[in-house]
Amino acid sequence: MSNLVTRAQNILLAPRTEWPVIATEPETTSGLYTKYILILAALGPLALFLKSTLIGTATFVGTFRVSIGMGLTWAVLTYVSTLVAIYLWSLIINALAPTFGGQKDSVQALKTAAYSATGAWVGGLGYLIPWLGGLIAPDWSREYQASFGPITAGDLLASWAAHDLLHTRQLVELRRARLLAQTAPHRTQYAGDW
């Protein structure tokens, strides 16, 4: 369990040094699932269950709670869909690896999918902290001392959004390359500059 906590901490707090370590570690699909994915993927659904059935959600008319059965159903469906999503994500990563100069390797793809989901899984614990989901005025200027220098919460959020846009651009570029290959020898100049 301490290895799991250390790995999650390092991914979240020191990703530049942890990802190279992850890349070289020998691992198996079953090992990833039993030692990491099954455990961390359960954090959010467990927190959701506790929040929805025991803690409840405060409204202006009182606290709203769901039945144990409904909470358990939500938690199980969330957990199963998370496990399926990680598997599908790893298939996509594996299929696209050659496109980005990598080699197909299903275990490395699963490692990438699983370890990159760490932040979301740990963040699932936020269901238990009522005020966390409802922050009205976050301090975006608050600084964190990262290994590369100080970074504010606002910088982190802006970088996260920009990073997502980079993935969108990569997908658009892949679709354009496929279109060009499929429509050759015809030219696409009339569409405008790329």
C-alpha cells in the first residue's frame, strides 16, 4: 500500500521525475490492475457513495440523501465505467503510439492510461469535502513551489486548458493527414492555408 501512495504522490507532485521511472519499470496488465487501478479507481465511487447516502447534499429545504441501494448502484456503475474507460483509453493510446513515434505496447499504454488518471481518481475524494466542490472564489494567485519554479493555481488551470487544446490540435492534424492520404492525388489548396 505504501508503494501505491508513494507512486500517486510522486505522479501528482513530481511528475517530471516519476514518469521516466514508470517508463522503465517492468509491469504486467494484471499487476497494474491489482496493485493500482482497482484500488485508486475505487476512491471516487466510494466517496460518492458515502456523500450521497450518509453525508447528503444540503439544500435550502434540508439535506438530501439517496437510499443505500441507489448510492450503491451509482458507485458500482461509476466504478465499472471507470475501469472500462481506462481499458478503452489504453487501446486508443496503443493504437496511436506509432503516429507519435512510439511503439505499440499494450502494457505501456495501460501504464500511461492508468497513471495519468491518478489526479482524477484522487480528486474523487473531493466528494467527501462539501465545500471543495462549491468553491465560489478560489485564490487563483496562490503559489505552489514546483521543481521548475513557482506556479500559481491560475497558471496551472490555464496550462491544463491549453494542454487539452494541444490534444485537440493533434487529433485534428491526424484527421487532416488521413484526409490528405485518402484524397490524393487531389489537392486541398482551395480549402485555405493550414
